[in-house]
Amino acid sequence: MKKGKVVKFAALMFFVLVSFCFLSVTEGLAGKKKEKEQGGGTAVLTDKDCAKCHVQEPADVAKAGGAHKTKVGCIDCHEGHPPRVMEGVIPQCSKCHIGEKHFELEGCLKCHSNPHTPLQLKLAKGIKGPCLTCHESQGVDLDTHKSFHSTLGCTDCHNVHGEIPECFKCHKPHAPSQTVGDCGLCHDAHMPLMVAYNNEIPSKHCGACHEEEFNQLASSPAKHHELGCAECHKDKHKMVPECQDCHGLPHPETIMKKFPDCHTCHNSPHDLNRWGTAQASGKKK
Ligand code: HEC
Ligand code: HEC
Ligand code: HEC
Ligand code: HEC
Ligand code: HEC
Ligand code: HEC
Ligand code: HEC
Ligand code: HEC
Ligand code: HEC
Ligand code: HEC
Ligand code: HEC
Ligand code: HEC
């Protein structure tokens, strides 16, 4: 910063002198054409000339100017200087960016901190509203499925634009065998309490919290043993099926009337009594 001021001060000292020399040179060269076009009597500089007095900005633009290098030049933004630094030499973004929700935000330079490298963003913590100008659906998901994540700013997780954080940055897995790629099998980051999965999810993931059911089913000799948890407990956590969903009415009506509860003879679905020998206790599970 200080160095910059010194450079600027020195530049100022030579401002008039240099301008004069410079302008008289360009008058005879390329400037002449432009001058004619504009019909004025003053010489006009090109973008190349700016670098003679300003070092940092041209370097920034060259390195990461993006569309501010390819679609516009210095003078498109900074009109009217030199030979004098005029009012209005710093442009408003709205001079060129209007007509979208995003362009109605306040403080463009808070995020686009350097207009010469417009896509090198500085994102503070706790930002949410501005992100929704382009990513509406994530905001809707967070708002309609309240969880602790709904209380966080988008940038608490996405502190670099476009980067996806790993769940393990903030959480531990349910079981040591789970990898970070497994979390997405059941959770969506923007509605983490809505646990949903497909039929093929390996039962060990359920076993991480339901050890008893997992062990029972794993050691059961009955055919349910071949089914994954999610083939019965379909799609959504805490979904509980009825035996009849899959088996209809497997026994004559007279028997079913007398023993309406399948568990009376078959014990639990995770530890099936396949032979159906009546267990007078009618024990569940
Ligand atoms: C002859 C040297 C010289 C040339 C050539 C030159 N500038 Fe400057 N520029 C200066 C000086 C001196 C200042 C004033 C610095 C200050 O006030 O701190 C300045 C200030 C500026 C400012 C800041 C204005 C403000 O209000 O803070 C901008 C923007 C700028 N120049 C852009 C340009 C652009 C774009 C070009 C090329 C078209 C250019 N300059 C060419 C010397 C030059
Ligand atoms: C898309 C518009 C745009 C383009 C293109 C652009 N600038 Fe700027 N420039 C700005 C804005 C906006 C600021 C004010 C930044 C701020 O307030 O922090 C600025 C600031 C400056 C300053 C003053 C810096 C300071 O710290 O006071 C200089 C010098 C400058 N630009 C030179 C250039 C030069 C040279 C080029 C071409 C290589 C260029 N700019 C291209 C928008 C632009
Ligand atoms: C003189 C016109 C002009 C001004 C002033 C201007 N821009 Fe731009 N900017 C453009 C153009 C043209 C593009 C390319 C847009 C396109 O292709 O649709 C662009 C693109 C951008 C991009 C995308 C860059 C990329 O490489 O894709 C960002 C970000 C941006 N501008 C931010 C700003 C901000 C912030 C300001 C104010 C500090 C600003 N612009 C001022 C003309 C301008
Ligand atoms: C809260 C931070 C933030 C603020 C404030 C902000 N932007 Fe952006 N802007 C972004 C992000 C993030 C992107 C996406 C960048 C990318 O695609 O890499 C973006 C992209 C852009 C783009 C390129 C994409 C497009 O739609 O053309 C332009 C132009 C732009 N912003 C201009 C502006 C202007 C003008 C303002 C002020 C009115 C502004 N931004 C305010 C964060 C912000
Ligand atoms: C001006 C529009 C704009 C703004 C504002 C914006 N983004 Fe983006 N964002 C994009 C674009 C364009 C992409 C890349 C295309 C895509 O994958 O959807 C993107 C990609 C992303 C991605 C990666 C998506 C993926 O599939 O890998 C994340 C995460 C993201 N943005 C988060 C944010 C956050 C957080 C904010 C607020 C700080 C924000 N964005 C603001 C336009 C924007
Ligand atoms: C930047 C940190 C961060 C990241 C990344 C993160 N979380 Fe969280 N999450 C939290 C905090 C903080 C809480 C509240 C305290 C707690 O329960 O640990 C939370 C709570 C939760 C909750 C309980 C929600 C509630 O309201 O009770 C679930 C479920 C959850 N996170 C799942 C995930 C999953 C899955 C991922 C990856 C897709 C993830 N989180 C990524 C910070 C994070
Ligand atoms: C708790 C951390 C966390 C918060 C808060 C968060 N995200 Fe995400 N986001 C993630 C993770 C992790 C992913 C990767 C997909 C997944 O695991 O569901 C993601 C994915 C994305 C994607 C890629 C597309 C998609 O939906 O998968 C975008 C865009 C995005 N987030 C934007 C946002 C925006 C905008 C906000 C704020 C409204 C936000 N995120 C809040 C962690 C978070
Ligand atoms: C098989 C589905 C499944 C997988 C895979 C899974 N979770 Fe969960 N997770 C759940 C269920 C179900 C709950 C809610 C338990 C409840 O209702 O209390 C939960 C709750 C959470 C919570 C809230 C706090 C807690 O422990 O109850 C966090 C944090 C969490 N999961 C993170 C993760 C992470 C990180 C991963 C990736 C290793 C992951 N989950 C993988 C099903 C899963
Ligand atoms: C993070 C731990 C966790 C994981 C992983 C988990 N659950 Fe649960 N589950 C719970 C908790 C906690 C309860 C509530 C227990 C209670 O209410 O007593 C529960 C309840 C249930 C219930 C009973 C619902 C009811 O109404 O009685 C079923 C069925 C269930 N889980 C199946 C599964 C299946 C299938 C999976 C694997 C896809 C799974 N769970 C993964 C923690 C988990
Ligand atoms: C999601 C479907 C589904 C649900 C729900 C279900 N079952 Fe089954 N069951 C099966 C399948 C598949 C088989 C194996 C059939 C075969 O291979 O012939 C089976 C087999 C059986 C058998 C024969 C076991 C053997 O080893 O020969 C009994 C008894 C049985 N189920 C009872 C029950 C009872 C009681 C319930 C409720 C507590 C129940 N089932 C719930 C799908 C289901
Ligand atoms: C054949 C279908 C089937 C399979 C496979 C199955 N369940 Fe169940 N589960 C049920 C039914 C039906 C109930 C309802 C209670 C009952 O009938 O005893 C139930 C109940 C539960 C409950 C509620 C508490 C309880 O015991 O009543 C949990 C927890 C549970 N199952 C977890 C699991 C887990 C974990 C797996 C995989 C290891 C699994 N289930 C596999 C059908 C099944
Ligand atoms: C009174 C005891 C009793 C009750 C109650 C009972 N079952 Fe059975 N079930 C049996 C017996 C005994 C067998 C063995 C018959 C055989 O192997 O031929 C059997 C066999 C089965 C089979 C295997 C059929 C096959 O062809 O392999 C299924 C499936 C079954 N029962 C489902 C159910 C369901 C579902 C219910 C509740 C709606 C139920 N049972 C209620 C006694 C019962």
C-alpha cells in the first residue's frame, strides 16, 4: 500500500511532463486516428499506455482478468483520464451489469474485491442471501427442512466458491468402517434430517446404529436373511412394512382369524421362526 503511494506520488510528479511528451508522441502515431474519430483536439491514450504509470492493475488483469480482460479494456471502465484524473474515472458496476437479480445486491466489491480479477472472490462467513440470487433451490431445501444446517450461512460450509466440503470436516462417521463417500447414501447436506436411501444400500450402514437387528438377521437361517434392511424398510428412515405387504394372506382365513398376529408363530422378521411353531407367549421381536 505504502509502496503504491510512493509510486503514485512519483508518478504525479512526472505527470504533466510525461503527459506532454507522451501525448506529443502519440499524436503523430496511433492517437491520430482515434482523435479523428472522436473529432476532438486532445490526444487519446490506449490501454497499453496505462501500464507506463500503473503497474499493479495491468498485472492483475493480465493474470486473472477474465472477461474484464477479454470483453472490456481499461478505458471502457476508466473514462476521461489522463491527462487529468477526472470525477467518474472509477466506474459503477451498474454501468455494465444490470437486469439480473444478482446485480441488485449491495457492495459488489465486498465479494469481487478486485475488479481487475473479478472471479477471485473473497467470501466472508455467514453469507446466504446473495448466494440465493443464483442458487435458489438450495435455499428452499434448507428452509423447508429445518435442521441445524439451516442456521448456518452458505459460506460457513462453502468458503471457497464452488468447493464442496466433506462431512468429515465437522462430523464423525456412525461406524469406523464408513467412508466419507457413504454419507450421501442417506443424507443430503441441505436437508440432513431427511434420511432417505435406495434399496441397494448395504445393511452394515443400518447396523451402525441397529446392532441387535443387524446381528439377529445376520445369524438367522430363515430366508429373510437374504434380504437387505432397505428391501423391507424402503426408501425412508423409520418406514416399517406390514408382513402382508409382501405375503398377502399366506394361511387359510380360519387360522388367521384365530391368530391374527403373525408374530405369534413366526417370532420377529429379523429372527424368523420359519417353521411357524406356535409360541404361546406371542413375543414380539
Ligand atoms: C502519465 C502517467 C499516467 C498514465 C499514462 C495513466 N495514469 Fe492513471 N493515474 C496517474 C496518476 C498520477 C494518478 C493519481 C494518483 C493518485 O491520485 O493517487 C492516477 C490515477 C488513476 C486512477 C485512480 C483515480 C482515483 O480517483 O482514485 C485510475 C482509475 C487510473 N489512474 C487509471 C488509468 C488508466 C485506465 C490509464 C490508461 C488509460 C491511466 N490511468 C494512465 C498517472 C497516470
Ligand atoms: C471492469 C471495469 C474495470 C476494468 C476493465 C479496469 N478497471 Fe481499474 N478499477 C475498476 C474499479 C471499479 C476500480 C475501483 C476499485 C476500488 O474501489 O477498490 C478500479 C481501480 C483502478 C485504479 C486505482 C487503484 C487504487 O488503488 O486507487 C487504477 C490505477 C486502475 N483501476 C487501473 C486500471 C488499468 C490500468 C486497467 C487496465 C489494465 C483497469 N484499471 C481495468 C474497474 C476496472
Ligand atoms: C465497462 C463495462 C463493465 C463494468 C463497469 C464492469 N464490468 Fe464486469 N463485465 C463486463 C463484461 C462485458 C463482462 C462479460 C459479461 C458477459 O460476457 O456477459 C463482465 C464480466 C464480469 C464478471 C465475470 C468475469 C468472467 O471472467 O466471467 C464479473 C464477476 C464481473 N464482471 C464483475 C464486475 C464488478 C464487480 C464490477 C464493478 C466493480 C464490474 N464487473 C464492472 C463489463 C463491465
Ligand atoms: C456475497 C458475494 C457477492 C456479492 C455481494 C456480489 N457478487 Fe457477483 N458473484 C458472486 C459469486 C459467488 C459469483 C459466481 C462466481 C463464479 O461463477 O465463479 C458471482 C458472479 C458474478 C458475475 C458473473 C456471473 C454473471 O451472472 O454474469 C458478475 C457479472 C457479478 N457477479 C457481478 C456482481 C455485481 C455487479 C455485484 C454488485 C451489484 C455483485 N456481483 C455482488 C458473489 C457476489
Ligand atoms: C452469479 C451467480 C452465482 C452466485 C451469486 C453464486 N454462485 Fe455458486 N455457482 C454459480 C455457477 C455458474 C456455478 C457453476 C455451475 C454449476 O455447477 O452449477 C456455481 C457453482 C457452485 C457450487 C458447486 C456446484 C457443484 O455442483 O459442484 C457451489 C457449492 C456453489 N456454487 C455455492 C455458492 C455459494 C455458497 C454462493 C454464495 C457465496 C454462490 N454459490 C453464489 C453461480 C453463482
Ligand atoms: C462446516 C461444518 C459442517 C459440515 C461440513 C457439515 N456439517 Fe452437519 N452439522 C454441523 C453442525 C455445527 C451441526 C450441529 C451440531 C452437531 O450436531 O454436531 C450439524 C448437524 C448435523 C446433523 C443434525 C442436524 C440437526 O438439526 O440435529 C446432521 C444429520 C448432519 N449435521 C449431517 C451432515 C452431513 C451428512 C454432512 C455432509 C453432507 C454435514 N453434516 C456437513 C456442521 C457441519
Ligand atoms: C452444512 C454445510 C453446508 C451448508 C450450510 C450449505 N451447503 Fe451446499 N453443500 C454442502 C455439501 C456437503 C454439498 C455436497 C452435496 C451433498 O452432500 O448433499 C453441497 C452442495 C451444494 C451445491 C451443489 C449442488 C447440490 O445441491 O448438490 C450447491 C450449488 C450448494 N451446495 C450451494 C449452497 C448454498 C447456496 C447454500 C446456502 C443457502 C449452501 N449450499 C449451504 C454443504 C453445505
Ligand atoms: C444408512 C443411512 C446413513 C448413513 C450412510 C449415514 N447416516 Fe448419518 N444418520 C442416519 C440416521 C437415520 C440419523 C438420525 C438418527 C436419529 O434419528 O437420531 C443420522 C444422524 C446423523 C447425524 C446427527 C447426529 C447423530 O449422530 O445422530 C450426523 C451428524 C450424521 N448422521 C452424520 C453422518 C455422516 C458424517 C455420515 C457419513 C459417514 C453419515 N451420517 C452416514 C443415517 C445415516
Ligand atoms: C445414526 C443412527 C441410525 C442409523 C444409521 C439408522 N438408524 Fe434407524 N433409528 C435410529 C434411531 C435413533 C431410531 C429411533 C429409535 C427409537 O425411537 O427408539 C431409529 C428407528 C428406526 C426404526 C423404527 C421406527 C419405528 O417407528 O419404530 C426402523 C425401522 C429403522 N430405524 C430402520 C433403519 C434402517 C433400515 C436403517 C438403514 C437404512 C437405519 N435405521 C439406520 C438410528 C439410526
Ligand atoms: C419386503 C417384503 C417382505 C416383508 C415385509 C416380509 N417378508 Fe417374509 N419373506 C419375504 C421374502 C422375499 C421371503 C423369501 C421367499 C422365498 O424365497 O420363497 C420371505 C420369507 C418368509 C418366510 C419363510 C422363511 C423361510 O426361511 O422359509 C416367513 C415365515 C416369512 N417370510 C414371514 C414373514 C413375516 C411374519 C413378516 C412380518 C413380520 C414378513 N415375512 C415380512 C419378504 C418379506
Ligand atoms: C423381511 C423384512 C425385514 C427385513 C429384511 C428387516 N426388517 Fe426390520 N422390521 C421389519 C418389520 C415388519 C418390522 C416391524 C416390527 C415387527 O414386525 O416385529 C421391523 C422392525 C424394525 C425395527 C423397529 C424395532 C423393532 O425391532 O421392532 C428396527 C430398528 C428394524 N426393523 C431394523 C432393521 C434393520 C437394521 C434391518 C437390517 C439389518 C432390518 N430391520 C431388516 C421387517 C424387516
Ligand atoms: C398359527 C401359527 C401361524 C400364524 C399366526 C402365521 N403363520 Fe405363517 N406359517 C405357519 C406355519 C406352521 C408355517 C409352515 C408351513 C409350511 O412349512 O408348510 C408357516 C409358513 C409361512 C410362510 C412360508 C410359506 C411357504 O410357502 O414357504 C410364510 C411366508 C408365512 N408363514 C407368513 C405368515 C404371515 C405373513 C403371517 C401373518 C399374516 C403368518 N404367517 C401367520 C404358522 C403360522
